[in-house]
Amino acid sequence: MKRLRTTFKTVAILLFLVQLQTSFAEKNEQLVKAIFLEKFTQFIDWPSESTIEDSSSPFILGVIGKNPFGTNLEDIYSSQKIKNRKVEIRYLSNIEEIEACHLLFIGKAKKDIISQIISYTRDKSILTVSDSKGNAKRGVCINFYQDGEKIRFEINQTAVQISGFKMSYKLLKLARIVKPVKSEL
């Protein structure tokens, strides 16, 4: 009986450590993604008709669906600027609230309405980012994916072009390209 208790305690401790490690890995992954959001904007030009050039107003970073970042966005962007502007983070519950965003992160919980979000943002200057498998093919501009231990991203070049963004070749070079724009040579 004592041996069984000892075995049970050992298994419980191992399960706790595995859960702790998994939790830490997930938090670390979300921190990296939160930092990437600002890094992407360094290599992207918004269309001239967008509100991005109005430095008196904040850069609006919206999250629709389940927030995977915890407090990472607030922790980072309370002092970090995007496009030389203060960052305002908004947690959105419906599609109509998207309009004011410069960058929209689409959480996994909204996968079922991704086509509605893409239709709504398609011709607007809203950079869409997600981390759900297949979302780049569905029309999200940038989608994170896991490649072994590394976090990578893919870019839907057609969606980017339709939204009017200009992306640096440096960013495109680092990404897996989905729906490339045909060269007119």
C-alpha cells in the first residue's frame, strides 16, 4: 500500500511538471507572437488613404475571439509604440467593432466565422493576423504556425494586396507564401 502511494505521488508530481512545462511553453509562445505583431508592422506600409498617418490617434490593435495572449499585450504595449504611436488594445465581440482597427488578431474561437471576418476586412486597411491552421488560405493576411519547436508565419500575398498593404521583401523572404501574387513580367 505504501509503495502504491509513493508511485501515485511520483506520477502526480510528474503530471504536474509536464503540465507546468506545457503551460510555460504556451505562455512563451504567446509572448513571442505578441512581440511579432509589432515587428510585422515595421515591414508593412498601410495605404495612403488609411488613418495610419494620423499620429495624434492611437494604433488600434484589436483581438476578436478568445484572447490567447493573457496580459502579454498590455504588458508589452503599455510602453511599446507601433508605427510611432501609442497602442490601444481592444477586445472585440462582434464584427462591426473591427472597423476602427489597424491590426486585428483573430482568435481560434472565431474560426467558425472566419469567412465573415475576411469578407468584412477584405478591402479595408486592416492587417489580419491569426494562428489557426488554414487561415492564410482562407484570406487572413498573416498566420502563425508551428514548425517543430519554432514559431513561423505564412503570408497570403493576394489578401495583402487586396487590402492595399505594401510588404517589404525582407518580411516576405521570411514567410511561407500562400496565394502568391503573379508577377507581370
